[in-house]
Amino acid sequence: AQKVTQAQTEISVVEKEDVTLDCVYETRDTTYYLFWYKQPPSGELVFLIRRNSFDEQNEISGRYSWNFQKSTSSFNFTITASQVVDSAVYFCALLGRSSNTGKLIFGQGTTLQVKP
Amino acid sequence: DVKVTQSSRYLVKRTGEKVFLECVQDMDHENMFWYRQDPGLGLRLIYFSYDVKMKEKGDIPEGYSVSREKKERFSLILESASTNQTSMYLCASSSGGGNTIYFGEGSWLTVV
């Protein structure tokens, strides 16, 4: 079975704080893909990053960074110097290579509130 | 730029009405999806299409049907809308394999 767990339901920080969103996944596939999406109040799911299971390099994009560790089945997301515009629901998702539907397995999401 | 467009952002329909939710993508993607998002239940796959006129049931297909007559367009149909279908509906597309799945802006449907 495939599963994604985002244990943090809600996080509240003050602007300029760093914040890490946790994501733990389960899969028996040796090839799989991990994603992060941002969902602002307007509702659309905005793609942030895709990572395949063979690439454990951490990635940085501006204030965003991702830490992928296969040993702990985690794919955590850090926002440095958070801003009010970062307030949103963030979803971690898994796509297993064995999936013949291309169906993403989503975590339950973490609601991030950044206060001014 | 990647674009998945859902025709209606907000709809209010009456119980028993037939409802069409339209989705168009401009990336020549083979795969298209319809998800439903509800508080506490997360995102659930309704239907999936991997080619024109091809469809596969997702986790919650009951009460829904789909149509894919052209590659770029994937329609979700509620044959007889019910109040428990009040939800946010998200369309998505991808080129398959492990490639990125892109989502539309979402359609908020209220059935009264």
C-alpha cells in the first residue's frame, strides 16, 4: 500500500521565521516520484517540486528548499524567512511507478499561517 | 506556460440537475484526471483518462461519468446532482509516467 503522512495539521509562524513542513511516505515501489503542491485560499493547486526516487540531492529554489531522505522515507519542505504570501495549505504527494492510473497519493495537507 | 483551465469557478445547481464541469489543457497531455476535495477527506480521484475516449474509474466514481472526445478536453458529468456532491472539483493533466501532474484552478460546486 502507498501512503503519505503529513503529521502537522496546522502551523502558525511569524513573518521571517523559518518553517519546515514534514512529509513521510510509504511505498513498495523502487521507482517513485514525490511532489509538493501549494494551495492558496483561491483554491488552485500550484506545483512546487517533483523529485524521483533515484535523486536524493537536496534542492533549493529561492526561499524554498527540500530535503529528501530515502533512509527515513521523508521529503521535508523548508521555507526560509517566511512571508505572509506563503500562507496556504501545502500538500505532499506520491506517485508510484506501479500505478497504472497515474494517481497521486496525497497527504492530508499542512495549513501554514504566516502572521505579519 | 502550463495551463489547465476549468470553465466554471463557482456553480450553484439544484438537486436532480445534470451538471457538466469542463476542463481543457493546452500541453498535449495524454492523461487527465478529475479529483474531488473535501474537508477532512483530502483529495480523492473520481475518474482518470489516459487517451481519447478511454477512461478508468478512480476511488469514488459513483454518481459521476466522464467524457473525453478530444485530447485536450475532459468533462465531468453529474447525471443527477445531489447535495452530497457539493464540493471542490479539481481537474489535472500529465504526460504520463512519473511526470508532473498539473492542476486547474478548481470548480466550487454547490448543490441545493
